[in-house]
Amino acid sequence: MFLQVVLWSNGTYIIGDSRAESATLYITLLLATTTLLALWAVGIMFNLVRPVLTDKNIIPKFAAYQFIVILSQLQTSIITILGNVGVISCVPPLPGPSRASYMNQQLLIMEMFLTTVICRMLYRRQYNDSPTNDEATKDNLQNSTLCLNGKMIDDGPEKV
């Protein structure tokens, strides 16, 4: 974004100009490349932690993460390029690039709503390794006890 502002102030970067000599096409391709590179790095990390986090249902969560990154970054870049080149045609109230942006925003709204519903099911799942009531009670009592200079102070429930 900073690079785009600097090039725009110099007159080198013109929004919607996708000729081979302009910076817009190269910046868009650079953003798409770095997004794919970031997904590759996250994929490597996923392969390292997958055996450890299998019981936490990590595979669908990772797939949802990749889906969100692809939709929010690469889909936007592709639709912007198509709108600037002229593949997405002009309709009387909107020029081609504006119509491409409008289409992208409408698609993202629907896709992110569905992704939110799916992610809610994935992340709101109850796991089996919760502590028992005895362990939880012991932990709560231990947390309510404060140690000051070696003297124990109990601020837990009132003792009758």
C-alpha cells in the first residue's frame, strides 16, 4: 500500500491502468505472488503441527483459513485485473472497473457469510479433554489463595 501511494504521488501509478508498462499490473501480480508464498509457508507449519493437533480438529480449521485467504486476496486481484482489462464489460450506470469491484464485494459478502457459518461449527465444538469438577474446584480454590511474604491469605468463598 505504501508503495502504491508513493508511485501514485509521482504519477507512475494510475488506478485501473493495466498496460504492460504501468506499475498497477506488476503490483497486483506481486500481491498475488506474496499471498501464495504466505499460504505455502502456513502449509509447511500446518504439516508440522498436524500430528500434535489432530484431536483439536485442525484439518478443517486450516482448510477454512486457506479458503478465507484465497477468497479475500486472490479473488479480489483476479476480478480487479479482469475489470481493468475489459473482460468485465461496462453496464450503463457503472464502468467496467467499478462493476468488477461491485461484483467482487457482492461475492465476498455471500462467501464470507457461508464461511462464518462453517467456522462457527468448527470452532464452537466441545472437546472431550475438559477437566473434571474435582480438578476444576481444586484449581479455583488454589487460584483464590494469595501468598504475601510467605503468609497465605484466602479470599475465596466465605467459610461459615
